[in-house]
Amino acid sequence: MKRYEKYKDSGIDWLKEIPEHWGLNKLKYEVSLKNEKVSSQDSKLTYIGMENIESGTGRYIATDSEAEGLANYFTEGDILFGKLRPYLAKVFLAQTEGICSTEFLVFKCNESNSNHFFHKLLLSPNFIEVVNSSTYGAKMPRANSEFVNNLKVPVPSLSEQTAIATFLDHKTAQIDALIEKKEQLIEKLKRQRQAIINEAVTKGLNPNASMKDSGVEWLGKIPAHWEVVNFRYVIDILTDYTANGSFGDLAKNVTYLEEGYSRLIRLTDLREDLTNKGVYISEESHNYLSKSELFGGEVLLANVGAYSGLAWLMPRNVGKASLAPNMFLLKFKEQLNNEYAYNAMISDYLSSQFKIKAISAAQPKINKEDVRTCLFLLPPQEEQLSINSFIKEKEMGYNLLMYKLEQSVEKLKLYRQSLISEAVTGKIDVRDWETITTN
């Protein structure tokens, strides 16, 4: 898009140059910081918590969150700026009256300004970055309201603010629609991939195979030459972190380090495909945890919390590694291939058994006996290997398609951020945009 004819140096690092005719002023002179507190228990107004605002877009997300204690009161048109972990970019333009978490700063635009423009300005990556650089508190970083209030911001005329906001509303809506379509396609591909796994580990690969009643109503028919067994029948080792000693002994003998001899494999690490920073232990601690040492190829099963019942296959070539708390380590007898066991454990028929057992407890949790008593469909070993190869080949195709879509989504999100930043700081001129698009 075209640029403005003339620019001037703003003298502000995050703004750099701005259109020559634009003003520059401290935020507090363009918007008012409101500080009206109400008791959330006594209010019947809709409550908005930090979790209700989507990062980067400012969209509202409905949740079951409930307010506690004092809350900030806001009215229609106010801008809610998340001061807790401001890098999350949770900035919301209120459509109605309501109350919100005190982790929001509530701004009201002056009559000479557009709240739609200032919402986009406060949501822009450059503004978020400079606010984030000022935070205090290591574990729960927060923005200082005085610092935010005193930041200098660009101030176009009201008509120009309105034109910029209208342009961005239209363009971001187009981008969001594209992102939504691609994300829906990713979810569809995930369902198709899961259906292939489900079919392979419950019906096999031969559509003409002789079938028999499994004897279990919800399993239905299975290949006639397969067995239905208790999982304990094929498990060789089922252990965890606490197999190495009592909690007291573990606390004395295991120290977590930022760098070390061996990586402690946590649920968080598996969810991040081991691309995150990780936690390490010394050689002495690693040797102490010998009963839960990992070599690669083991099946790991989350046993506590929201992810109870989810399985992972421990990657190979990770180096020295040991199992962290809140997971089981499983190895299997000769008649069951580890990779096939993993494929079965991520299928609906087996993972649903884990999850049902987990939610029967007050806190989601499964114990070793819960795992052992699950029903397992056991094909001959040669067929297990064929099914593994089939699933791997299909997964490669689906994963490649999903990777390309995910990359496309990330590019669209970056483009969205860039467009907002360029428009609200005057790097592009959109004043004639509506005329151009309607002719």
C-alpha cells in the first residue's frame, strides 16, 4: 500500500517516523484511566477475566470463570488492557457494560478520539513490546499503569482514526476468516488421522478378514484371529518416578538443574516435542533414578491431572534421560510391539478406558491397577508390525498437510499483526481505501 507523502521523526524508538501532520501525545491525555471498583459478588453484570480474551486478536472467549473479590467496572466502548503478562496482548473493546478482573487497565477514550483506533493501537505489537519491556515481577510480570499512561502515542485526526479503524476491521476480519477455515481443515485432518488409527487397531488392515464378536458390547466385532485380553497380560514393566524411593529420599537425592548430565522428561516436554528448554539432573541423580531411566522407544502415560490417560512414545536419540513425576513408564512382553502398544493407547478404544478411570477420582488420576485392568485387542506380532507401517505412512501424509496449513496460519497471524502496526503508526496511508474498494 502507498505511504504518506511526508514524514517526521517522532523521537520515539518504537514509533520511529510518523506522518508529518500527525500529533504525538502522552496516552493519558488522549484516554482516561478508570479505576471504579465494585464487589463482584454483589454485581449482576457480565464478568470478564483474563482467560476470556484471546491473545493477539482481542476477541471474547466464553468460559465458566467466576469473579472473586473486587472487580473493575467498565462501560460500553471502554478498552480493557491486560497488565498481567502484557506480552499476551489481551486487549478488549467492550461492547456492553460489565465488570472485569483487576488485572485489566480500563481506558475510556476522549470524545476527540476513536475507541476503535485506540483499541488497535494498544493491541499493536510495537506498543505491546514496549509495555512488556517495563514489567515488574519475575513469575507474574505486570505492567505499571503510570508507565503505560505516560507512553507517547501517535494521534491522527478523528476522521483519520476512523478511516484506519474501518480499514483494519475489514482487513482483520478477512484474515481471521481465512485463519478459521485453515484451522477447521487442520481439525478435520486430525479427525481423519485419528479415524485411520482407530480402524487399524480395532479391525485390522484386511477388509475381507473373518470377524467374530469380541464379547464386549462397545468393542463390537474384531478379526477372528485377534485376542481380547486384560492389559496386564502383555505388560512387562509398569513403573514411575516414585519406584526409585520415597518422596523424602527423592527430595534429598534429586536436584533439578538448568543444565546437567541427564534430561528429566516431563509431561510439558512431551507436549512441546522436547523443543522447550527442559530440566536437567546431575549424573548422581540420574544414577539414583535408575529404575525410571529412559533409553527411547518406551511408552509414557500421563497419570495425574487434565492430561491423564494421554500416551506418548519416548523419542530416540535424546541422550541421557529419566522419567519425571506424574507419568507411568511402560514396557511390554515379547508378544506386543512397543510401537503398536502406543498406537493402540492413542486410539479411542483404549484412551477412552484410561480417561473414564481417571475422571472417576476426585482429581483426574489413574493408578497402575487402572492401567492393568483395561481391555486390549491383541493381533499376531507380524500383523502388529504391518499396522505400524500402515499408520506411519498415513500419518506422514496427514502431518505434512497439517504442517503446511499451520505454517500458513502463522504467516497470516504475522501479517495481521504487521498490518495493524503499520496502519496505526502511519507507515501506510489508508485514507482513500474505502473509495478505492468501492469503485
